[in-house]
Amino acid sequence: MKKELAEALVIRRKMFIVLYARDARNIRKACQEAGVPRSTFYRWKKAFEKDGVEGLMRKKPIAKSHPRQLPPEVVEKILHLRHTYHLGPQRITWYLERYHGVETSCSSVYRTLVRHGLRRLPRKVGRRAIHTRRYAKQVPGHHIQVDVKFLTLKTAGGRKIRRFQYTAVDDATRVRALKIYKRHNQKSAINFVDYVIEKFPFRIHTIRTDRGHEFQAHFHWHVEDKGIRHVYIKPRTPQLNGKVERSHRSDQEEFYQLLTYTNDVDLNKKLAEWENFYNYNRPHGAFNGKAPYEALRSMLR
């Protein structure tokens, strides 16, 4: 209350000086009597003529421009990456540095998103309590996590169809192999593991899966015959295959959510492009912005 009263008295004094000098028609004498520099009087007079009494209110000094403010073209790139690829602040920071040569902080990107009403992604993903100890293998190929992502797609006529994405992730480097199948059975799983062995540029020691029907006896002994161990995770513990599960979330947010499905040929072609981008170009959070194959090269050195 005292602060508001003091502010009102200051405004009243300013208005009195401006009106008195205008009526007296002797600005120099009026300013001398009031003890106010003429430069200050003219500033008050200009503000009063422009905005009235509101112009005489004390305003918080705010710089018109900030030397470290993000340029408009950088803000445009941030909003484009958010709208088009649904990336978070940290990954947007890596993308800007990697592909545009723009160095900025994660906090600056986050504040930009908040200012434009993009604080949250279109789909909120819940977080579960962590009840297992995190780990990371150091040798490429030591552990390969394999799982299946169930897909429900719509044809051009609006008919729903079911497809199955088989995914393999190397625990140490996060290098991935992806393939779409029409059938969810051991034959598809065996075909996929042969593709993984051919695709990965290192020897595979162990493949780890859940206890789904597609990973049973025929698949198990096929893997063992290749000289590779096959182990099952405990029942009802998908977090033990957490890296492949988390990669499926990235697939959903950054690939399928933005996909326009036409037919299987188009789907497999686009999935191959996404796999290549994920392995060679996409900044990964586990390696501070390095892509999986960049992490692999670092480990091989």
C-alpha cells in the first residue's frame, strides 16, 4: 500500500511539473524552481503527450535487444525441428550444432519452446519407476537385445492391417537393425536374426529376448547353431531389455507418428531410411550427441 501511494505521488509531481512549465511558457525557469533537469522534463513531456498519465509511470528497465538473444532464423529452425520431428530440447541443441553449425544451450532452446507454447510434446509418455540397476556393456556385440513392435496401420481405403517390426539393438553402441514382417512367428524371427548377423559389423556373442512364442525352440537352436548364445529375460520384466524397448518409443515418436502409410513396399523403404538415419546421423543421448556408428568407431579405437 505504501509503495502504491509513493508511486502515485511521484506521478502527480511529474504531471504537475509538466503542466506548470507548459502553462508558464518558461521551461527553464519552471525546471529551476522544481529542481529538474530540462532533459528529464522533455522526456516526461514526450511520454505524457504520447500515453497520458500512464506514460509517467515508472517502468522496469528492459533492454530492447539482448546481445545473446537467439536470432529469428535459429528460432525458426528450433520450431521446425519441434513441429516436424517432435524432438526434445537437448536433441534440438545437438541437431543445430551438428547440421547447422549453431552452438546454443539446451536451456535457451527450452525457453524458446516455452515462449511459443511448445513445452510438451503432442503425446505425453508416462514414466515408470526404475526397479533394476542400469548397466551398459563396453564391447560391441557382447549383448544384442531383440524384441517385436506391434504396428496397426491403415490402408488408403481406411482398412486396418497388422504388421510386426522386429528390432535388434547392440547394448554397447546402440546400433540397430529393423525389419517389417507380415507374420509374427518363429520363421520371421529366424529370418530376422540372419539379417542381424549379416548387418552388424561385429561378432555377436549373446542375443537376449523375452519369452514370446516367436523366440521359442526353433529360434533358440537356430541361434545356438550359429555359435551365438541365446538367453531369456525374466518373465514380466521388459525393463531388462530396456534399450530395445526405449528405441521403440523413439520409433513411435520420430517415425511412425509422422508416417503417411501407403503400402508395404513404401513402408519397408521408409523404414530402411529411418534405420540408416538412426545409425549414422541421429544424435543419441547415450553418447552426448554422437550417432551410434560414431560411438562404435570411438570404441574400436
